[in-house]
Amino acid sequence: MKVSVSTAFFGRSTPDVIKYYKEANIDAVEIAGLSPARVDDYDFEGIKSECDRYGVELRSLHLPFSYEQSIAHPDKETRRRAVALDKHAIDIASGLGIKICVLHPSSEPNEDKDREYLLYCCEENSADLCEYANSLGIELALENLPRSCLCNTPDEMIRVLKDIPNLKTCFDMNHFLPWKGAEPDNVGYIYRLKEEVGDRLITVHVSDYDFVDERHLFPLDGQNDWAGIVKALIETGYPGYFNYEIGYRRGIDEGKTLHDVRRNFETLFSLI
């Protein structure tokens, strides 16, 4: 399995960060943290050029998100604009040769009384974006989210995947939290995905947390069962990369650098 790192690690998506991936023996990059208001201001061609220069694969792009940049926003016109911007970002990804785009199913907060309607909006727009991405040779991966966001439990995530056959998924390993009596079981979720929806897991966001809220810690700095997670990914035939999504400031606080990612990866896979 290859190692990938989100540009969220640096807190910026700029060409100058790519050389550090090469120096740290990182195989691939996910472009992330895009401001919805400034999508056209990023130097995507420069990032692509530096990836080609250093032999780092430009593998995925995280579509922009915010409270209003949400495919399940309560306001219809706001949803329409969000979908239009997502399609524009997918066009950019296509031009860069990227094959995976990661999509958030909603923003938050969401009230219980609105949840079914918002799930309907999420599914309608996810299906539209999935068809659009597929027409450009890109797979769309819907990400599980924390707190009151949509797809915050395995049941809800799998429900959406079953309703949209071509939609894939990204598993964020620090997003499932206790919710309405459901306790997070990240190891069991990997097996359940395989059993109920087949090979729909195509990318991951690797980080650790305390099961209280998302923390984006380095693996082994939180409570995740990493031996169980790695074993589950291998046994279910996960074909993707081990893609780290670590907060840059958190890394600084803990004295971690990009070089620690490769060492951490090797440690995790030595646990099994």
C-alpha cells in the first residue's frame, strides 16, 4: 500500500510544498482545504508541474466545503450554487489527471426534524455529481462526517451508498462519534462496507482521535485500534492508498513533521 498525505498537513495547497513530499518519501498527494471563494486563485498547474518534477502522484482532490458550500444546504439556491462549484472543481481535477474527488455530504448544524429532507437533497445532488464526475473518468467518494452532519453513522453512510450505485466512499477514521446511542466501531465499519456495498471504499483519511470529537492526530496518539484497522483494510482487499489527513498545527504542537508520516505508516503495518 502506498502512502499519501493531504495538503491539510501544511495548511496550504501550493506548488512549493510538493518537494517536501519527495524528501519525506511520500508517494502521493491529496489537494485539500480549498476556499470556495477562491477556487480559481490556486496554482493547480504549478502543483501538477511540481508533482511531475518530483515523481509524486497527484491522486485526489477534496472538493471545497463550508457552511454554504453544501450539497444539502436547506436553501435550494445555495445548494444549486454549491453543486455548480463542485462541478467546476471536478473540471479542474479532470484537467490535472486526478481520478478521485472527495465530497462532503453536508455542512452543519442539522436538526433532527430536517434530517430526512436534507438526506434527500444530499442523495439527489450526490447522484448528479457522481454522474458528472464519472463522465470525466473521475470517481466520486462521499466522506463520512462527525457530529450532526449527514452520514455521521455507518447506517446513514451505507444507506446513501446503497441508494446511489456508482457512488464510492472515503472513510475518515476520526469522524464517527457517539450518536443517538451508537458507539463508533471503525474496525467493524470497514468489514461492514465490504459486506453490504462491496468494493466502494476507494480512499481514506487517516488520523487518530479521542472518540469525543475529531482531532486529526497522528495515529497512535489517540484511541483508534490501529492493528484492527490495518488488518481490516488488508482482509477486505482495500485497493487504495493510506492517505493521511493530519492537521498542520496539531503536528507542530506535537513536534511532528512530514517525515514522521512514513515512519508512522511502517509502524502501523508492523502491528499485524
